[in-house]
Amino acid sequence: MDETAPPFEALLALRAEEMDALLRELLSARPRDGELARPQGLLAAMRHGVLNGGKRLRPFLLVETACLFDAGHHAALRVAAALECVHCYSLIHDDLPAMDDDDYRRGQPTVHRAFNEADAILAGDSLLTYAFDIITDEKTQLSPIVQVDLVKKLARAAGLGGMTGGQSLDLLAEKSAPDEQGVILLQAMKTGALIRFACEAGALIGGADERQREHLIQFGEIIGLAFQLADDLLDVTSSAEQMGKATGKDAAAGKATLVAMNGEQWARRQLAGLVEQAEQLLLPFGEKAAVLRLAARFVADRQH
């Protein structure tokens, strides 16, 4: 952890270290009960796609949302690890030549470059299925009712009506540019769905009531919009060295983004407005939501 980092970024780094330790344990070479073996080449590809840095923002949001209700940290951390497995699977597959065709992710060669396309596909498949294994494992220490609800909501966030559906719309957008509402829908599915799940999952683990859950679902939706808008802004204002991946690809592909449609200044005003909305949604939680308020500002103001 960088001890010179601002307090919020230091906390984010601390949570990331905690998440990395659990992910290393989950992706160890030792087979678990019911597994016949763990092929070392495939495991190495999975570890490359997961243990390669990253802010671990989605796990952070899940754990901190659960903290609002003083929920068990162990259970929240394991569900957060499952969510990160799904997120990393999506990055591995997005980077493939048939998708976004990227050579670098987080400053390192993408999985299909470091290994090969077949291993990248299998690594992504394995991480996706492993996520549901983690949630339903008895070690996660959640009631079966909560486990089933989490599995259902994660499947929907990751699937046809969520992340993968959004990726499909994103690929179509390279051929036929959507209007502004189409871009918002695409981004809410491709990027926002897992961020929304992170906040809702924390509420589920914490036993939130219906009104509290709705506030946190809306908070997740707004954070998802802000994250993608900030990402699109960085794509036109930052270098590949700063981002750890190629930049300017949306413009080169002629892909419609809200920044391209409305300009940088509009995007910055929108981000400020989204942060204000996010903070309003957290008011019922009082000082317990201080970290989540900082998270909203971090998402909007991040530089990489």
C-alpha cells in the first residue's frame, strides 16, 4: 500500500490487498472438494487475468455497502471475490481479437497475448463459473436464501440483459451508431450492471430493508454511469501509459460515446451532477456512508 496516497485511495488500496490475498487463495494449485485436478496452464492464465493489479473498485463497493449494516466482513469479502472473478472474466474476453482486440490490460499483456486465445477463452469461462461456486460454498457463511438471491442477481447482471448484452450492443455500435439514449442503455448494461450488483449485493448481505436496498440500487446505477463517463473522458484526455491500456480507440473506431456527442466540458458538468445525486441517495445512512460518498467522488475524478 502507498502510504503517501490520499486517505480514500489508501483505503481503496488496503481493500485491494485484502481482495488480492483471497483471490490468490481461491486460485491456488490445490484442487477443492469435487475437483479432479487444476490444469496448471489454465490456472496460470486465470491468475494472469485476475492477479494483475487493478483498483478492485467493484469489490470495494460491495464490502463498503455491506459495512453500512455491520454485516459479516468474511461473507462480504467472498461474494466480492466472486464478483471480481466475473469482472475479470469479462475483461479477458473483451480483450480477445473477436471483441475489442487489445494487447495490454493494466499495463501488462492481455491473457490471449501472454498465453493464447484458447487459454484466454477457457480462463474466462472458468472464472465465470467459479464465481457461483464461491457464492454457494458453505465457507461463504450465508443462508441458502441469500445465496440463491445473490446467484440470481449476479447471473442477470452478467448475462443477456446485463454485461454481455451490453457488450453485444457495443459491438453493434461500431457498425451503426446509437443515439444518446442508446449509448446510455449500452453503458448501463456493459459497465453499470456489475457496479449496481455490487451495491445491491452488499445490501442483501447486510439484511437491508426494501427502501434501503432501493437507495443503494440507485446509488449503484449512478456510480455506474459516472464510471463509464469518466472512462470515456479519460479515453480522449489520457495516454496509454497513464491508463495501462490503449486509448483513443473509441474515436478511431467511430464509436459513439456521450463525450463524443456532447464534449468534454459537458461531461465534467454531468459527472459533478451525478456525484451530487449519489450523495443525496446516501443521506439516510448518515456518517456510516462517508466512505461511499468519497467513492462517488473518486469515480468521477479519477485520473486513470
